[in-house]
Amino acid sequence: VHPENTDWTCFEQTAALDIKSFFGFESTVEKIAMKQYSQNISKGKEIIEYFIEELRKDGITFVPRWQEPTPKSLPEISISKENKNLEDSETENDAKDAELRDRTSSTPSTGSAELLLGASASHLPNMDKLNINDDNNKLDADYIKRCLGDLTPLQESRLIQLKKWVGELQKGKVPSDTCLLRFLRARDFHIEKAREMLSHSLIWRKKNQIDKLMAEYETPQVVKDYFPGGWHHQDKEGRPLYLLRLGQMDVKGLVKSIGEEGLLKHTLHICEEGLRLTEEATSSHGRPVTTWTLLVDLEGLNMRHLWRPGIRTLLKIIEIVEANYPETMSCVLIIRAPRVFPILWTLVSTFIDDNTRSKFLFYGGNDYQGTGGLIDFMPKEHIPDFLGGDCKTIVQEGGLVPKSMYQPGEDIDGTRLHIPLSEQSMYHSVSLGRGQVHEVILLIEEPGSVICWDFDVMKCDVLFSVLRTKVPITHRPEPQSPSGAMGVIDAVMGSDEQHRSVIEKTWREGYEYFRVEPQLVCHDGESIQGSHVTSYMGTYVLQWRYYESAPHTSPLDIIDTITAPKAKIMYYYEMLKSADYRGSMTSLQSCQSGFSSLSSNTNKSAISSCPSR
């Protein structure tokens, strides 16, 4: 009861979550929890509004407060023999009529009130005008048996409604009945929700020209050589089987070689291939095969796979696939799951639809080899050799992608023209000549914020520093334009605004600026990750400089400067506000050690996890 008005009813809901440490993903877990909580509130609101609307339709505007009834004898209701016989006769006749309709027609009677449940009259054809004797409104029983599978009369009617709506809307190519059924099943045959989901998917396909992209798609060479996944025969039910050796996948190498969108394109290609193979299986078996099976081997999965940009890319791909390829998998077999897997599953599972999540089966260790394991899902002769079987596979073993196959940041950005995963690119690319510097200026508004960085040295050597200025910098100082010989030298040396430091040459370390992390020399081919927990507000600077082991002092060195190769880096950075970061320093350092295999510095400060290679 509302405290200010006893005629009002309040519906209150509270929740509490306190994450002390979760391997550096505390902020992500909190966002997942908030998403789930928001969905729960929305569902409760939807249920309440539904029943309020039902009351409004009945003309009820006031409901008295519920009171526990006092125990007393209920009045007896007398029914005359004639009324009772009449009611029994009507009930029996209705049952016989319903049974007759179900036996003689695959389409329910248009008089059935269930036909319009969940449908909006403004979006769907008027079902009152449907004639069940019209051949266009019937689904052949033999066709259903061969291509669609068992459907109840209600499910069949919902399929007809959705098909008519799409036909009127598209005015051209209409998705197949199998495709429409996938969207209906994804929404438990709630036709309005299925219509909305299908509408968004059709717009997505048209906007991103998916059909054209998939028709022109050619698998990149790096995917052919290093992507550990591929199609492998069929399971015991005749469904296509896809093998994915996720534990052997170099997610970071693939993202940096083909980009986020390149990885998404390959995933969409797999989904489209799965649909094509299910159609072929349906034709060859003479019965409906509408889903495929996924077998995921996690042998080799470790903290390296919890690379933050890779996890973010994976979650975005899952969202896109779930929204546009619903109900395509029959089951997902997860085998040889290591101890680190629950962390990954916690991050990923909330982005997977409930229906899909229920299809996951997990096997730890060698449990997959016994009763109830793979032998129950696939023929013994098709069990892959790397899982103890005798069947050879064409699936690659994966492994680390050579850095020589990495693409520059601008090339990776080019893939965003087709299927954008995010509004901005994850990686930036920059080249540095002799004497040049590149800086990222970060304004920290509250102590305790965390700065994270991740970069690869693609060519030559660079010097990396993390600095803090005494006075906050709100904008870059206007560069001066020297004239004469100095102007020519500056032009050659690259002293332009982009490669100009905000740290003035007259500033002194320890007075006007401070070095908050030890300076690090990064060599050609190295990968560097690290983070810093800030202690002060103000301006922090991530700085990369062209590095030379010996300074050039001869006047003739200006010629070498012109001809010397440029250093090249690809970098990614992120700021986590103190309000978003709830973990301890232990979890932060655990996260960093998971991203790298060799620490480059043993002098770890109390407020920083040092860069690591």
C-alpha cells in the first residue's frame, strides 16, 4: 500500500550486488547484473500492465484491497436438472466439433479466438476474412511433415499470419517458412514479438547488404591458416556438425589481422553455411533438419583468452547472431572445460537467449569419452582424432597468428564500412620518424580511476612513458612556425602538431610534470599491456617516442633522418572511472598477468601494475 494514499498499490523490487574481485572484469559483471535486473523489472511491468488493461476492458476502475476471508460456509448453488443436461450437451458438442476440425484440416477454424492472441490488428491481416477452404491459406500436411516438422494447429495458424504479414510488407521475396518458424520459436510463437524481431532482422540485412556480402565473401588466408573451426560430417540425427577448437584460437591475432568486422563476417558466413547445409540435409533425408550442432573444444583455454577487447568483440558478435539467426543450433557441446571457463561463461551467458542457453551441455576433463558423452550425439566413426577418435578432420589447429599478418589500423578501419560493430574503432595506428612523438591526453576527474593500455610495436623500436602534468591541460598549445633553416629541419623531423609533445622543453621532471610509470623501451614485434591506478586528478599522458640506442650528433645525420625507416605502433587504451572499478589491486594485476606471458619489469609499485610484454 502506498504510504501517501491507501487506495494505491506499490510494487517494490530491490537487489544488492557487491563484487570484490572478478579477474579485472568487475565493471563488466556489474553491467551484466544491471542489465538482468532491468529486464526483470521490465517483465514485471509488462505483466502488471497486461492485467490492468484486462481490467480496464472489463470496465473495472477500482479494485478494493484484498482481505483474508473469514471462514464461513459457502452458499449452496442449486442447478436444475434441465440446465445441467443442457450444459453437458453443449460441452459435448463443442468437444466433438473441435475434434472434427483438428482431424479434417491442418488450419484451425477462423472462428477460434486463439488465432489473434498476441497479434496487433494494425500490423497483421484481418484473420476474420481468411477462408480455410482457400488453398492459399492452407499448409499441405505432407509439406509440413517433410520440411517443417510437427506443428500444432495454433503454431500453424501463427505461421500463416506471419507469412501473410511479411508478404504484404515485402512485396517481393518472402523468407521461407523454415526461416519464419525460427523467429516464431525464438519468441515462443508470440506473433507480435516474432514480427518485431523479424522486422528488425530484415532491416539489418538490407541496411548492411548481407546477401551481397555473403555472396562475394572470400575466406581470408589468415582465417584459412589459423582459425581452428570447420564443418565435420553430421551428428546422429543427421544435423550438420561444426567443430570449434576455441582453446587453440588466437583471438587477439585474428582481430588484429582481419579486424572486428572481419571476424564478424566470418561468423556470419558460418551461420549462412549452416542454413544451407540444413536445407541440403532436409532434402537428402526426406525429413525436416532445421538446426545444426556445435562442438566446442576448450583444451588450451587460459587467462590469455580473457583479453578485454577480444571479450568485447565476442559479446557484440553474439548479440548480432542471436538477433538475426535465432533457433539455428540444436545443441552446443562444451568439452574439456578448464577452471578458467566459469569466468568466461559468466561474462558471455547473459548475452545468450534463454532458449539457446538451455541447449548448452558441459563436460569437464575426459567426461565426454564416457556414457552420455560424444557417443550419444555423433557416430563413433566420426569422432575426431584429437578427441580420441579415428576420424581425421580438416579443422586447423589454430596457434598464434604471426605479427607479419597484422594489418595497420587504417586497413582494419576499412572493414567498418559494411557491418559496424561499434561507433568507433578499437585500435589506432600511428607512424613515428626520428625525433617524433605521439601522445594521448587523458583528463582524470577523480582519483582511483584506472588507465589501461595495449599496443603492438609493428616496426622499429619505441620509448613508452606514462606522465602526469602539474597543471591540467585542456587543449594543446598552438604550435609556433619557425622560419628559415629551422623550419625546413622541423618539417623533415616531423615536428608538426600531431607529433608534438605537450610537455614543453623548458619543463622539469618532478616540478612541472611527473613520470608515474618507469620508462619502457619496446622493441620491434613486442606486445605491451599494462595499467595504472591514478592517485591524483589532472592530465595524464600516454607517450610513444621513436627510440634510438645512440643519439645522432653529426650534421650529416639529417640525411639519415630523411631515409630512416619509421617506427609503427597499433594501440588501444581505456579509462575506467573509480565508480566503475570495484576490484582490488590483486584482481587488476591478475588481469594483466593473464594478458601477457612475460613481465618486462619486476619493480611493481603499490599503485600500478607495470607494463608487461
